[in-house]
Amino acid sequence: MAPTPKLLVVEDDPNLGALLAEYLRVKGFEVDLRADGEAGLQAFRGAAEAGGRYDLLLLDVMMPVKDGFTLAREIRRLDAQAPIIFLTAKSMKQDTIQGFQAGADDYLTKPFSMEELVLRVHAVLRRSAGLGLGIEQPQHHTIGSYTFDVRKQLLRRGEEERKLTTKESELLRLLCLHRNGLLERRQALREIWGDDNYFNGRSMDVYIAKLRKHLREDPEVEIINIHGQGFRLAAREQA
Amino acid sequence: MAPTPKLLVVEDDPNLGALLAEYLRVKGFEVDLRADGEAGLQAFRGAAEAGGRYDLLLLDVMMPVKDGFTLAREIRRLDAQAPIIFLTAKSMKQDTIQGFQAGADDYLTKPFSMEELVLRVHAVLRRSAGLGLGIEQPQHHTIGSYTFDVRKQLLRRGEEERKLTTKESELLRLLCLHRNGLLERRQALREIWGDDNYFNGRSMDVYIAKLRKHLREDPEVEIINIHGQGFRLAAREQA
DNA sequence: GGCGATCAACGTGTCGTTAACGTTCGACGG
DNA sequence: CCGTCGAACGTTAACGACACGTTGATCGCC
């Protein structure tokens, strides 16, 4: 997921579709937009034939020509692990919705906020990153004498157990993935904050400070700044 | 359970059935799919005659020809310890659901996420591995010094015995399934309430409070909030 | 009416951002 | 080398937004 993730949005409402595509592009995604299921399927096929691949599919459920669920089924036949997020309408009956939702990696009920959408997209991409290669995203890191549980946002050292906030956790997670290497400022900012402006940069520095505080009981663990570049988590893998 | 576990999925909705089967195959299971109870029974018999055996059955409850519950009873006559997970609809009455629970190792309420399904499948397989004789897996949990009977909705501690309401019981059940792990807010809301809006969220908080009250006699049992993520039931498995 | 579930309201705590100010870094000219 | 300066970074505190906890009222259904 290092470069810009590629999304396919299939949404028949042209207004909403354009809005979604535009917003997601601003947030740093590459977006293809199609207006119905048939066109969506063609886009998916086209990408596959061109040797490419969508990282994530956003499918409206209620569409003319071919609904989102049917489309999902056909796509899953081509690529069974393509991550899919459904966009469902509030007005749908629970019963009819059930089937759709069951096959999704996630789903959003309209109306939803753009912010919420981006959050979900990131979550699903993170989960499915490296899935095809059978590389499970580690849920658990060892940092010197600490252990860090990503999902539970918990940092343990012996009996001590600290709850981390979401941002602390996300940042520490990225640092762990680049352990003893360089975590670039921009990359971290874009992945966690979605945008690297001045203020987000300051915010990130605040969180670096918080993490250093959390980790300072083990003198062998350090978060080192590389001026103008980023940060490096210096720590050995095993206690 | 060392090699690929073999599952039988019986689901009349062809869309959902295909999705389930494909997803589970991607996740490393061998999957047979049947569209109604009668066909499901034949598949089960066929496997037995061929000297084989399914490791787990996933049965939709509402099906034409032969519903999931009837099918389960007939299968249990042939193999009393066949692990079974039911797929139930939200719209079902609680009463009938409780009947199903009696014969189930677990059940999922539609809509559920694929992730959740795989989690439960693994859990049941783990439990049923090396189970020995045809002991029906009782649907009850140990929570610190409490025991929780899901079917009877009873929470016991020593001589004390509290009746739980339906919602209390469902919520506690989900917490138990994720014991010491994270039960995501959205997931719980969707599974129990069917929708995660503001008010359902408040409602769930009300029930979390009630459960904490029920469980506060054992100081080692805690329901911990993970801000913005969900809840964690911290408790040891055995008293 | 009694009970369970939801709704509404309000208090409390947590989180993330921002501001403010201090410190370090590195380039550059003397 | 050394001194200077601006930019980048470090840290703390404060604030606003919002998630959570709790209580009591209300609704709907035996």
C-alpha cells in the first residue's frame, strides 16, 4: 500500500458519485468512477487485463442495470479476496440488507460522512494489505521490554499496562513497521492524518513526545529524530 | 484439524451462499455448498458413507424444503457431536432463536462480517478438536467467579443467581466470545441492534452499565472501554 | 401494571488539536 | 572554526469536541 491506493467507486447517483470520487482523490487515492454495475464489472475486468488491480471497491447496493451485490459476486469470482465496502440505503428493509452486508468487508449506511468513509477505507486497506501474499499484518509487536497490542491499543511492560489513544497507537504501529529504519514524516502524516500540512506536523510531534514518555522506562528504546526526514524507532525485536 | 478443515454450508440464498463459500475457501477451508436442508442432509450422509466427515456445519435457519433447525436435529441423530453454527435472521423472534441455540455450538445473526464468521468458525473448531464423546457443548461461559448460562440467561456466582434480560444476555455473550480481546462497538451494535446510530449507541452504553453492575462483585472482572473502538471483557477463564 | 427496551438529558472524562515557548539542528558567512 | 539565524523539532498546557456513563422518564408489550 506504499503508493496511492486505487479505488473503484460504483455509484449510480451522479452527484454522490462525483462527490465521493472528488473527496477521495483529495485524500490521496486514485479513483475510478462508474455509474452502474455493468460498467463497474467492465472496469474491474479492464484493470485485471491491463495487469493492474483495484485495492478496494466501493459499491452502491441499489443500482439499475446491475445491483451492487450481484456485481460483488461476479467480481469475487474473478478475485475472491477483492476488498469490498458496500454503500447501503437507510430505507432498505433489514432483511434485504442482510444478504448484502454479509459478503462485505465493511459497509456504510447512507447517509454517512466523508470523514467516516475515509476512516473505513483506511481500515479495510490496512487489514487487507499484503493479504494476497499470505502476509498477515502483525497484531502484536515487541519493543525492547515492551509488548504492543495494536488492536487493543495496549502497551505492556511486565505488570504495567498502558492504554494508548488511537493516534498514539497508529503512530507507534507505523514506527514498529519501520523498526530501526526510517519512518518518513510525510508518509506517516498522510497515512494517519491524511494530509501533511504544518499543523498536522506539529500534532504528530506532540504524539511523538507522548510515545517517548510511554516508552522511557526502557532506556534501550528510543525514538530518534532524523532532521527533516522523519523518525526512527531504535529497539531490539526481542526482550 | 491439522489439514484443511472441511465445512458444509447450507444456505438457500444463492448469492449469499456463493459469497460465503468463496470467502471461506480463500481463508483456507474446503467448502461444500448446498441450497436447502434436504440437499444438506444428503451431502452429510454422502460424506459419512464415503468414510469422510465434515468438521463443521454452517446452517441457515430459514430455508425452504427443510429448515436449518430440522436439518440440525437429523444430522445430530447421525453424528451427535457434529459442530454446528446457525445463521439466523435479525427479524426472528427471540423465543425461536433460543430454541436454536440449544442445539448450536454458536450462531450468527445476519448481517455479520466475514471477519466475524471466520473468527467463530475457528473458535468452534478449536473447541471441538479432541472433544471426545458426544458431549453437547453447553452454551455457557465462566467469567471470573461467575458462570453465565447463555440459553437460560442466567448469571451465577456461588449461591447468587441473577436473571438477565435478553439484551443483557446477548451483549454479555458477545463480550465472552471476545474475552480479553476487543469487541468492536459497531459490530456489537449491528449484531444486537441491527444498526449503529447514535441512540443505539447510547442504549448499548446503558447495557454495559447494567452488566458492570451485575459483575461488580468480582473485582477481577472488568468491562474496559477502548475509546472509539469498543469494549474488552477482562476476566480469566476459570475460577 | 410490570417489565424490558429505548430515549433524552446531563455530567464527566478522554482525545486531538492548537498555541506558545523553548531547544536543537544545520547552513552559511565571516 | 565560530557566531548567527531561520527552520525543524520538543514539550507543556489549554481548549473544544465528542465519546462515554448514568439516571430517570417514556414507550410498548405481555
